Amino acid sequence: MSKLKKYLFSTFSITFLSWGMIAVYTQIKNIPFGSSIALYILYILGGLQAVFLLLECSF
């Protein structure tokens, strides 16, 4: 698998997992998004991990 395919796969996987956990947790517990710092951490992790992977992966 090429580096680009690995980068895209890992980027979308981590994003969908972290934001998916936020969606499931807020629906199950019936809480708003801004009620927990852990939800903000998952949100930021899902958004910024692409930058970290890009810095790690040298094309």
C-alpha cells in the first residue's frame, strides 16, 4: 500500500472513530456536547490527528 493510501486510511479511521464515539456517547447519555472536557479532547484529536500524521509521514 502506498504512503498516501496509508495516510488517508489512518486519517479517516481515526476521525470517524473519535467523532463517532462523541456521537454515540452524547446520544446514549443524552448530554450536550459541551458538557465534558473529554468530548472536547476527542473532537480536537479527530480534527488535528491528520496534521500529526502528515508530519510523521514524509511523502
